[in-house]
Amino acid sequence: MRWFNRRRVFHLLADACLVAAAWYLAFSLRFDFNIPERYGDLFDQTILIVVGLKIGVFVLSGFYNHWWRYVSIRDMWSIARGVVLASFLVFVVIYLVEPVENVRLPRSVLIMDTLLLLALVTGVRLLARTLMERPGRRGLVARGKEVIVVGAGDAGQLILREMQKNPTLGYAPIGLIDDDTRKRNLRVHGVRVLGTTDDLAALIANNRPDEVIIAVPSAAGETRQKIVNACRDARVPVKTLPAVYELISGDLNLSRQLREVQVEDVLGREAVELDLASIASYLTGETVLVTGAGGSIGSELCRQIAAVGAERIVLVDNGENALVEIERELTFERSYPSTVSVLADVKDRVKMRRLFERFRPGVVFHAAAYKHVPLMEGNPLESARNNIFSTSVVADVASELGAKRFVLVSTDKAVNPKNVLGQTKAVCEWIVEAAAAREQNGTHFISVRFGNVLGSSGSVIPLFRRQIARGGPVTVTHPDMTRYFMTIPEAVQLIIQAGAIGESGDVYVLDMGTPVKIIELARNMIRLSGKEPERDIAIEFIGVRPGEKLHEELWGDGENAVPTSHPKILRCATQPVDPLWLEEELAELERLVEAGEPVEVVNRLGAMVRSPRRIREGQREPETV
């Protein structure tokens, strides 16, 4: 049986000896170590009954669910209750059975047996705890939550050291889990490796921890999901360290970084390996300008640019509150004071030229854009004005004033676009490509295309969280709808990396992994909240919204993926756009926008993305691999 293991059998046999010793000492003390014959017979007739009954009560009371070395105050109270209950049961049974005729068990024997057994059982456990006390621990009794740590690598060892160094954290590790079978039974800072993640369910059942902590920052989402499932089935809380891309900016701070498992942790993506040296090489010592600096992507760009040592960051946004928040975070929370906040509309060519003339940015990240598909369907004029013409303005000014690199943040919705947002972003990519073709001052123009980011403002994750918090229903557009997903920090690191390796005029596509079904995302989030989909939280299908596709794409018709030096970044080989054609089309589109003709703007955008004239004549077919 699973319950029986070497540790439990040893503890049970040890307690059986203690029960027998306490029973013998109680008789001996009662009769001054000169036990009369008839009471000696009573002792002989009852010893096995006492041992059997008391060990049975101990098992039922959960004495053997925990390691002796991690005995806690709670365990002490549990032992006291178990000993008293076992002694009372023995007293009742012996009086009913009366194994020796006309010989009643003295009540003083029962009282002394109870006290002696309580002293022996608790004393042995405290002695074990004392002898195996780890350096840095204070006191005889471990205080706090008993935890199993998943991961015996560097992160796991950091967690153990932090727990040992700071008892105030309130954690007592009782075992480690690691999928490297060579580590089984090894001790890391005094804590034994109990098994692999395949053994986790049994180990939780055997050891009954208060919590499980995932300390494998590089773990794939599938592994995290398996751990979460085992913990959920056993009703044991589980926490995790952030993924590796969230830990690059500082040392481990257990109380701050340990958090609940989120849906981002279980999406199945492998960790991104970063080339920090190449990232830092083109940003270190530079003035970097970020448009849309208060947005989800823009603010994370600012955080990471600050972390790699940019000399100054110029934050540009037309939203006052968002701009103030990221400036304060960089200055006060991240100790990066070299920021300049500019409240400006990036479509204002005069304002942007003055800004570039004053600060002379060496690198520009253009993240300012409207991004919500249904809203843009209803507001095509503003979509074209804000997305297309702002990109044209910033790209022109960057080239005119000699910025070294210009990186456009694009989207998978630009691929075979079927909605206004996708069409505007496709035109943005062409603008950047055309700017690269006519560059005069050595500016490298690069576009980076990726799918949805988890947790960005207005995305499905915050929406689902709000719906779950109020009890549902969770609204899903269609049961078959899929999307590519990536976390914001991961996407931004790859954007910066693409800026380092990119050649002018190239479009880069981030490897988004496998598309995720939105219905499965919703179910995962409901389960992570501690509830069950359909039973506790209803899921309601509301239909596909205007402009939405069931399945997004990362590659358009006539585009091919070409590997780069980074395995998660692919270059999009495509037929180049004709700059003269694009200039004519943008002039006409601007006229329609200024005239306030939304229907004509929509028609013009659709015609642009379908036009065969956009391909520069005499160009070869895109390369393949």
C-alpha cells in the first residue's frame, strides 16, 4: 500500500516502543518498581491491547503524515489530543474486558501513562527536530507552512536558503521534487529530494504539505499545468516563482516574487533564452525614444531598456495618467531617474521634429497605436489617422534627424488583414519598409510582428478575471476560436532582440508557439481560481465580433519564414512594396481621412491590401528555406 513507506513504518514502530515503555513505567512508578504479581499479570494481559489501540488512534489522528524533523506547534497540539484520546479509549476497553478477574486498573496508572506517553512522544519528536536542526534556524519547533519545493536546481536552492535564513517568512520545507532521477534521495541544504513530478500526487497524499512551491523558472507550461492539476486534486495551494524572462532584472526576493500560479504560467510555451549582451550593445549609452510609453508594450519596453543601461529614455504618450505612472515607476521603484516624459500626439509632425531635434534619440521604438478590433471597425478615420499617419510622421522624422534604429511594433492582424486594424498595421509595415528603401542618414528600419500578449490592457485575460471574480458567466466569442499568446515581458525582450539583429527593411516575426483555444484559456483560468467550469462558473458563447477572425496567422500569402540567429525570431521574406505606389496611396488616404469619409477610407484600405500594384516591379520571388 502507498501509505506504508520506510519512514512511516519506522515512526510507527518507534511509537509502539514508546507506548509499551510508558505503560510499563506507569505500573512501575505506581508500585515503586515492585509490581505485585496480580498487577504484573494485568500488565502482561493488557500490553498488546494498549499498543494496538493507541497506535491505531495515532494513525487515525495523522501522527505519521509529517516528518519528525519538521514538527510544528500545530503538530504538538494534535499529538496531545491523540494521546489523551488513545488513553481514554484504553481505559474504557480494559475496564470492559477486565482481563484479570477482580483486578481493576488503578486510575493513577492511567494518569501517569497519559503524562508519560505525552512526554515521550513529543520529546522524541523534538529531539529529532533538534538533532537535525539546519544552520540558521532558531528554536526547537519549526514554525510556519510545511512546503514541498518543486525543483532542486539553482532556483530551488535559493528558495531553501531564503527560507532557512529568514524564519519570519513562515515556511518549513519538508521535501524537494526534481525530474532528474539522479537526484532522488539526495539532500539539498538538508532537505531530501523525494521523487519526480510524476510522484507528486502520491507525495502530497503521504506528506500532506500546506503548500507546494514551483521553483523552476524555465519550466514549460505543460509541466506547470501537471503540477497545478496534482495540487488542485489534493486541494493543496500552489505558488510559483515567475518565469525566467521575469527574473532577469534582479536577485531572488522570496516574499515579493513568490506568487499564485497564473494562466500565463501554464500556456505551454518554453522559456526564451536571452542574448543580453547583444541587446545591451545597441542600447547602452543611447538616448532611446519610446512612443506609446504608457501602454502595455510601451511601458514594458521602458522597464527593459532601463535595465540594460540606456543613457536616457524619452517617454512619449498622449495619455496623462499612463505617462505619469510609468515615469514614477522608473524613477522611484526602479531607481532610473534618466527619463524625460513628453505629453504629445505623435501625429503632430512639428512637435515630433522639435522633440527629435532637442534629444537626438539614437533608437526609436514606435509602440503607439490603437489596437482593439471592434472599436477600430467603428472608427476607421481615427484608426487610419493614429496608426498609419503617426507611423509615417515618426519614421520620416527619425530618418531626417539621423536616428540609428527605428523599430515598429506590429501585429499578426496585419497578415491577410480582414479588418480595419489589421489593414492599418499592414500599411504601417509598408511605410517602414519604404522608409528603409529611401533612407538617407543610415537609419535601420525594422518591423516586429507578433500575436496577442497576455494581460495587456483590454485583452481577454483581464476580462475573464473580472468575470470570474463576479461569479460569471465567462463570455467566449466562439468555441473554435484560437489565438497566439505571449507574455508582455517575453514579447518585449524579443522586440528588443530583433532590434539588435535586424537589417533595415526587414519584418521579423516572433515565434508564438502553438495557438491556444480561447475556450481552453477560459477553463484554465476558472480552474486556477479554485472553481470548476460549467459547474461553478458558466461559459457563454456570444458570437464573433465585427472584424474578428476565428484563427489568426503569422505569415501572409507569398511570405516565407527565414531563420535568424535567435531561435524565437524569424525573418519574414516577402515581395517588397513599391514606395512610389505607397506614396500615392497614402496621399489619397489622407485626403479621405481629412474629408471625413469613413466608408471611403474603409474601401481604400481594403483596395490597398489587395492591390497587385503594391509589389515593386522587377523584384524576385521571396526566398524560401
